[in-house]
Amino acid sequence: PNSWAPATITGLNPVIVAGAQELGIPFIPGVATPSDIEQGLAAGCRLLKFFPAEVLGGVAMVKALSAPYAHTGVRFIPTGGVNAANLESYLSLKTVAAVGGTWLATKEDLAEGRWEQIQNRCAAAVDVVRKVRG
């Protein structure tokens, strides 16, 4: 096992997934449809990025996609539209492993060095995680 953080990508390209597996690189492909999930499962991926989550139906869509695949052990990382207002709803789903969101550190915050605002948003997100996940 290596200590690299998993790489994610917006889509699922079987050639890229196979290459990452061959090199031992943790890799989380992106999915948006049941066909994408099927392709990911066929490639041995049980952790999938769901993007763009809110545009594709948000929490309701993750629930709908989870139902027929829960027995496979698949888990999702929704990104794209996840924010402080819907974070708890996503984390309440058992098939959601984690979430990603640029609301934590916007481009403007980074460019202007608003580190305290970023830190406060991260602390608030951690509080939500602790509330939901214990």
C-alpha cells in the first residue's frame, strides 16, 4: 500500500482505470448513470465519484442509484453542488463515503488569502460530519 491520496476524474475511462490499477495508484472514477456504475463495478471499482451531483438530482439521485447497487458494496463521493446547506443530507446516506465541495475554499478565497474563512468553513463541515457520522 502506498500513502498517495486517491486520484479522481470526472468520467470513467476503462483504459485509465486499468492503467491506474496496474500502477497501484488509488483511483476513483467519476460516474453519472447506472451504465457508468456498471462499468465501474466491472473494472473492480467500489468507490465512485458522483459528478455533477446536484445537477443530476442530488441526494434523491444518489438514493435512487444506491438502491439497486447497495449489495455490491459500492460507495459514492458526490461532488458538484455539494455545500454547507446540503452536506448533512448527503452524509446521512450509508452509500456516501465522503463528499467534495469547492464551497470550503473558493478560488476567490484562495486568491485573496482568506485563510480564516476557509478554516471556519472546514471546522463547520467537520462538525456536521461528527454530528452525522459520530
